[in-house]
Amino acid sequence: MLRCRVLKNVVTCASPVSVKYFAVSAALHVPDNTASQKHLDQEHGEKMKPSDYSVLLFPGQGSQFVGMGKGLTKYNNVKEMFQVAEKILGYDLLSLCLNGPEEELRRTIHCQPAVFVTSLAAVERLNHEQPEAIEKCVATAGFSVGEFAALVFAGALEFAEALFAVRLRAEAMQHASEIASSGMLSVVGSPQSKYNHACVEAQNYCKELGMENPVCTIASYLFPDGRVIAGHLQALEYLQKNSRKFHFLRTKMLSVSGAFHTSLMQSAVEPLSHVLQKLDIKKPGISVFSNVNAKKYTSTGSIHRLLLEQLISPIKWEQTMHAIYERQQGTDFPTTFEVGPGNQLGSMLQKCNLKAWRAYKHIDVQTE
């Protein structure tokens, strides 16, 4: 039976996944935790190998596509999750995911809730097809807004409350994007690339144009020599024009509304802080890694603080992958599941840790 909570006078079923998830996950920790491993060994009757465990990764904004969710609606709780979402968001999210239009789905205010709900719906599919992956999950992480889904899965946040926070977060980030003409540039560099130097030079160029306090900084560490640089559009255009000078092999402007994870998102911090203060945040039942410092959350207070800091700090995804998959040579890797639209996290894992990627699987959100 799903737990229910009252949020803004809307009675909604708050958990997208069965209570069993949280009952199981409450006893789990990272694989190298001796006490938790003994617990699992006792539960399953024999000593478990690292390859018996699983890790769940949740994607972020940019992974969305029209048609996502089509293969998920037959699974337990998924339709109910989208019904809850419609009450909280005020529009038919499932229809937007399935039918578009793409321009609307791509908007920050729609995209973030859509990716959040679809990713947790994908957990239902995984639970149906491979329930042992849920029961033996020891760690999770999410890219940007995907971190909210990871925290819900780990039992730190309730589904409805987290979705309400995601909605406010998306609206605040959209508003912040409209204050300045800004964007994000995907960069594939080389060992010779000096990303920070390039950002400083782009800022100086903007100052010569008469701009005050121009912003150009690394917004995401994706994989070795894979970065997202964000800031004012004039700075990003300068980087593209001079890409050879900075030893950038490939650059591409991302289809987003603003410079996320930079100081240009400062105005979004207070609205998100206000809503997070009202949430019932619990300590995660399994290890959840923060985008801000690539470390496990250790307290409920750190969840509140780092989710706010994430808005204006770079996403350290490459560092997070190293933290999750670091192990002694010859040790097996856990099975990694990317739960949500797209397989970008799998592609980045391949570049960060090829051996870990060999045990990677993607949970399809479209195929029936």
C-alpha cells in the first residue's frame, strides 16, 4: 500500500516505488562496508561478490525525447505516478512525454519534471524485470535534476514532495535564464586543452565589449577531456570561434535556455531553499553521491545544502564515476543500470571506466 501525504492541500500518493524498496534499501550501504555486506551475505545465504550488487544512475535534463514513457505505463504504479504529477504540475505530463510537442517538452519547466518522473517509472520496469537489481542496489547517483530521483529511490525524499521541489527548481532556473542572454557549450577537448584559461580569455573578451561581470566557467565535468562550459552567449561564441586555439576538438551549443550550474543561476537558490525547508528529508537508505563534491551524502542537512549549491556549482560527474567505481585491481564491478530516457550516462561511463561499463545496462523507457 502506497504511503500518502498532503502537499499544498493536494492529497497524493507520495511514493513511486513500492515500500519494499525502502525496506530493503534501509539495510544497504556501499559494497566495501563490511557490516552491510555481512547483512546481505546472511540474507542470501552466502558471501556475495561485487558483481552481485547493482548501481542505479539517473539522467538529467537533455536526455528527454518525445515518446519516452510509452513502454512503462503497464507497470505497477506508473500510471498513478503520472496522475500524481498531473495534480502537482497542473498539466498532463504523460501526454507531453508521449506526444510532445518537442518544443514544449524541451523547455526547462517541463523537461525537468518529465525526466524525473520517467526515470522513476523506469525503476518500476526494472523492478518487474529484474527485482534482484533493486534488492541488491548499494549506490545511486543522478545527473543534475536526476539527483532528486536518486534521493527518492534511496528513501531520502518522498515522490510528491520531490516532484514539487523539481517543479519549483525548474521554474526558478527558467526565470534565471531569462535575466541574461546565456547558454551552455559542450566541449570535447584534448590533453593539451586548458579549459580554465579559455574561460578567462573569453571573459576578458566580453569585458572588452563593455560587458560587466561576464560569466564563462566549467559547468560540468563529464568524462576525461569532456566538459560543458556555460556563461554569457558572447563568451561561448568566442570559444567556438577560437576552438583550435584552445585545442578543442569539437564544440556544440546545447539546446538549453541558460547557463545552468553557474553563478547566473543565483536567483534560483532562494526559491528552491524555501521549498526544501518544508520537505521531510530523511537519511538515504543507500549511498547517494552528490554532484557537487562527488561524495556520499552523510546527513539530511547536507542534502539540503548541496542541492542548493548544485544550482551554481559545476556537476562533477566524472569525479562521481571514479568515486563509485574505485576498487582494487582485479575486483569485479557491480552491474550498472541507467534508469531513465537516453543512454548518455552509459556513454560517459564508458569513457570514465571501460571495465565498469562492460557491466552496464540501460532500462528502455520507450519500447513496449
